[in-house]
Amino acid sequence: MVSGPTAIEYVQGDATRPIGGGPRVIAHVCNDVGGWGRGFVVALSARWPQPEAAYRAWYRDRGTNDFELGALQLVPVEEALWVANIIGQEGLHDGPAGPPVRYEAIEAGLADLADEAEMLGASVHMPRIGCGLAGGEWSVVERIIDRTLVVAGVPVTVYDL
């Protein structure tokens, strides 16, 4: 694990194929209505069935677990590789409150992920989370990543296809 703040590394590539060695976590944003089937999750499901199955079970049993905006679910997919399902999108479509992205929920999920990554000695890899179907602005999400993961010394790589 790196000590002290680092910078976000930007690379061209596929976030479902994280670069580097050691423990790694692929982070992405999920909605709070049980929908899985558009955006980055399609690429995740093409590689591994576990993240979708775990998310759907988490949603289905939401009355008895912590499924809510801001929650984090860490799903092992390979040795020393996890997918972080972060509930950071309210609904599926723009509404009176604007796009479905919920920055405070992304921040809560990434803060929890910082703790988990530190315990695992893991780096975090992601597409530009919260900025696709969720409709967020990268400049806002980037600041959230800085104050949650980067300030904790967690190496972060952001992938652009």
C-alpha cells in the first residue's frame, strides 16, 4: 500500500481488465432499484457472473440487509480481484432532482471502499463512475475520489475505452 496521497492515474483500456499486480478492486456505481443490464455492468457480466448475482440477491433481500444509497458490496471474482458494487444512483432516469447520480452516496461508498482497500492492500480500478447512465459530472466525481481514496493513499486507476 502506498503511504500518503497519490494521484489518480488515467489510462486507455478496459476497466474489467485492471493493470498491475497485487490485490485489485474494480469499482462501479449501481442503481437503487435492482436494475442491471445497461452500461458498464454489461462488461462486468460478460467477464464474471458473481457481481450481478450478488447485486440481485442484495437487492432482493434489501429488507434484511444494508442495501441503500451509499452502500458498498465487495464481490470476489478471481484470486486477489474483487468488484465493488456501490449504490450511487437513485432510480434510472432524470427526475425533478436532475440526473439519477447521487454524489453523497458515491462518496459514502468510496469512503467505505477506502477502508476495505487499505485492509486488502488493494489498488482501485474504475471507469468514470457515476458519469454514464447516472448522468454525473466527472469533475465532481474526481474530487470525491481525491478526498476518499487518494487521500487515504489508495492507488486509483481510471480507464477510458
